[in-house]
Amino acid sequence: MFDDTLIQQLAAELQQAQKTRTPVEHFSKRHPGMTIEDGYRIGRAWVEQQKAEGRKVIGHKIGLTSRAMQISSQIDEPDYGTLLDSMLFTAPAGEVLEIPTQHFIAPRVEVELAFVLKAPLAGPNVTVQDVLNATAYITPAIEIIDARIEQFDRHTRAMRKVYDTISDNAANAGIVIGSGEPAFRADPHTTNRPWCGAILRQNGAVEETGLAAGVQGDPAIGIAWLANKLAPWGERLEAGEIVLAGSFTRPVAAQVGDLFEADYGPLGCLRFRFV
């Protein structure tokens, strides 16, 4: 296990990487004994450093929710990270939101559902029914993921390990949600959550389609899992927080000028352009 000095040092590297838009080399390569717990400790330390600079926690994200991604990452459960107010972008209905690329290093877009909570959820015994009862509404959401730690090693081209991804706040960098119109809000109890689907277009071309069933069969399952995983850290999901349930499409790389449209059918459509 890493000592506190090393944890703070690596968290500071992530903070510097984000500010300079220059990714650092894999932590797992430089410190071969790194564990998943080390990764979460680094990620938490980095969040604390950002909070010290004025950022506020607005929620959480769940990643690696598909079985295929877990196998490729050599883990048997999802990972998670923290959403901060600096990451939030709001897309008005019928308009194109502009997202400045200077916020990111190598942004990629994922299609998800978000649960907005009206009551706290504290593990260790949270159930799906508890999640539904604590949810104000479900809303379409885009996660923008990024890499403050190199995705591929600059020397060997080896892909980063899951420990690196976890320490990098589970690769989280941004979230796009609708501006709050009723059209963007779905009732958690009556909505057929597994059958919520989306079409993701990039510059007019369909890049991805998917169903929320790809997120562990029901995205609410992940919210319960996260509440229970946070319990040993003395943490819980709070009322008012946004919780990203996990992507049901592959990540799509974004460049300056790219126009994205995430069409969720009856749940609304998110339109945004990287500028």
C-alpha cells in the first residue's frame, strides 16, 4: 500500500496534468506494486485538492459496467469516480451546447443515463428498490472521459491498467445533461429502464446505438452497488447529487468542431459541439 506522501504526490501530478493538458506516465508502471485501493486513495486525494481550489462535489460516476470492459480491464466489478461542478455542462432543449476543448486532453463521449437523487443512499444494504425510492428522476446524460494519465504508454504503447484509470478519477472529465425541462425527466418507477435507448450521431453519422440494459441489465443496479461500495469509506450518496449509471455505448473520440447528437427518443435529445 502506498504511503500518504506518495498518494499526495501522485494526486498533485494529476492536478498538474489537468491544468497543463499534458498526461503523465502510468502510475502502475512507475510503481509496480500499485493496488486498486491505492488507485481510489489517489483519486480521493486529487478530488480533495480540487475542492481546496474551490470545486464542489455534485455527484458520482460508475464506469466499466459492461462485462466486456471488465474482462478487458481484468477486474470483476465496475469502478467509480466523483463529479465536480467544473465538469457540468447543461444543454438547453432544441439548442446546440458549445463545449470548450481547452477543458480536456483527449476527450471521448459516452452515452448514459443519470439518476438525480431526492434522498440520500447509505450502504451497506442498499437495494434497487431503495434506489428508485430515493431518485427524483432519471435523465439522459453524456459522460466526457479523458486521460490525465496516458491511455497508451509513450514508450511501449502498452495500455494503462485499471489502477491508473481508477486513480484518474475513473477517467471522468465532464457530464452533459438537459437543462431541466420535463421532457428530459423520466419517472424511475414507471420507466422501462433497460429498454431506454439512444442513437449517437457524430457530424451527422450514426456512430453508436445502445440500450441501457447493457449496464448490468438495469442501470439502477449500479447505483445500489455504488452506495454499498462507498460505505466502507464512510461515504454515501447525497440528496441532490447526480449519479451516472455507466455507459451503454463505446467511447467516441471528439475533435474540435465535432457536432454530437444523442437522441434518446421520448426522453429527449442532447446536442453539443466541441469548440
